Amino acid sequence: PSDLVIAIDGTSGSGKSSTSRGVADRLGLRYLDTGAMFRAMTWWLLRQGIDVRDGDAVAARCEEPEILSGTDPTGPGIVVDGIDVGRAIRTDEVNAAVSHVSVVPAVRTRLLHLQRDVIDGGGIVVEGRDIGSVVWPQAQLKLYLTADPGARAARRAAEAGGADVASTRESLLSRDRIDSGRATAPLTMADGAVHLDTTPYSLDEVIDQVVALAEAAG
Ligand code: C5P
């Protein structure tokens, strides 16, 4: 049905983005990358010179940036105060800072409202860490994607044009630790979610599996 919502949560680098975009494209659905929203917030805070480990300072300013998310799975992603930050949010600096920003409850509350405004009406694939558990627990299909850390790091490093695999692995695992350990909306497998370990599969195989589940669910 047109109100279909597919929630795709999971660890960093497990293939959530490529899978979510591919599934949305195949099924003619919209797509929302909630990680990009946390990254956009982080990019803006860093640009203001705010110490991202100072939760009070982050909370005091997090209402200020205007964050607009594109929902075309093959189109541009995210705009902050009129600036397309699609590339700027994928730097090492943002990677290292984003999990500190996303623990702050005021940040989560603000982005939660933006996320629900986009999801409302359905027909969308939404990826993140807390979509099935907090943002949209009523989603008709919930996936929890994981992959072997070595496989994840190899994929990410290759995407980044040959970055160092060992340091990429540490960066992914560090984000997972912070994301899983936080008090508000931690990374966790939601009730009713289907666990998919993507390690042995190609992207097309993962997309096929999710599309089959979506057809059964919707
Ligand atoms: O998905 P991506 O790796 O781009 O997400 C970046 C970071 O944003 C995550 O490591 C996490 O700290 C935060 N995030 C979150 N909740 C979401 C999506 C992302 O806390 N729903």
C-alpha cells in the first residue's frame, strides 16, 4: 500500500544506505537518510566552532540550522541553510564527531520531529539507528542489518577511494560503541525486526531479499 514504511536500522557500514536506496528505487518509494541529518547537524556545529563533546553547548544551538532532506533515492541528499552538504558530511572530521552530537537528547528530539514530518504519509524507506524502535515503530517492515567488521571496513575504505582499512574499521566500531551505549534511542534491534547479516551477500542479493520481504509485508 502507499502508506508502506520500511525501517532499515543497523550498524555503521553494514550496507544500509546502498540497500535502502536500491529498495526505494526498485519499489518506487521515497527514501530518507536520517544519518545524513545527524551528520548535517554535526557539520553545522563544527562550522560554528562549537565543541561537539559539550552536550550543553550542542543543545543550546541545535535548533538553529535549517535542515532539508531530499527524498529521491537517486537524487541529491541534504541541504543546510541553503548549502548542499552531501559531500561535506562524509569527512573524517564529521565521522569522528557525529556520534557525540547524536547522544544529545535535544538534537534527537529536534531531528525526530523533522523525520516524522517527512515519513508522514508513507511510501518510504527510512534508514538509521532507531527508526524501528523509536521514530516509526509502526513500520510494516523493519530490518536490522549487520555485517562482519572486516567486510564493512573493506567496503567503506574502497568507497573512500582506498582509505586505510584498519583505521576505517576502528572508526566504524567506535561509532557503533557510542551509538549502542547511549541512553536515548540506542542502536538496537527493534521488536519485530528481521535480522539480516549482509556479510556473504552482494548488494543486489540484499536488495532482492528486502524487496521480497516488502512484497510479503505490504
Ligand atoms: O548512518 P550514518 O552512518 O550516516 O549515521 C551517522 C551517525 O548518526 C551514526 O553513527 C549515529 O551516531 C547517528 N544516527 C543516529 N540515529 C539515526 C541515524 C544516525 O543516532 N537514526
